Amino acid sequence: MSMRDLDASEPIGFGSIQGECYGCNIFTELDDLMLCAECSSKLDRDLLRQRKWDCSITAWLTPEDRRESLRNDIIKKYGNSLELISSEECKTNKNKRKKYNKKKR
């Protein structure tokens, strides 16, 4: 298959897997993280907001000196709050583990 055979409108990594998206539970085409295109975009924006440059494909493709301005552009366009990653859920799970570990001892 050559590059000419690929559909330019289809995002890279999509189309080969059909299933239920881990982010929104909709049955559709998924990427390698089992996320639909919309949830994958939300995750990438969340990673940029958190400055997790090594985890974001967009940041990985952006020169280091432009990453902070990219982050600021994302915040201006979509807001500062996380869209897919739940920071409250992470805090709650950590607290549950601490309580469980204390009881176990």
C-alpha cells in the first residue's frame, strides 16, 4: 500500500479497530488506546494542559521552544479544565489506597 492509497481525511491510527471507546462508550473506529477520534483529541489536549510533553503526540511533533505557546493556545480555545482525564478520580483512588493500607497493617 502506498501513501497515495491512504485517505487523507482519515486521522492516522484510526480505522483498523472497531469497538467501544473507553472514553465515551460509543461503538466506533478506535485508535491503539481504544479511544475514538474525539476522545483521543481530548486526551491529547489534557496532556498538553498538564505539560506532559512526552505523552502527547502533538507535543512530540512540536519543537520544544513552541510547546508552551501551543499549551496557551489550547487553553485559550478549549479552557483550562481537563476534558477526559479526571483529576478528582485520581485523588479519590489514592485516598482509598491509603485507607486500605492503614487498615491492613
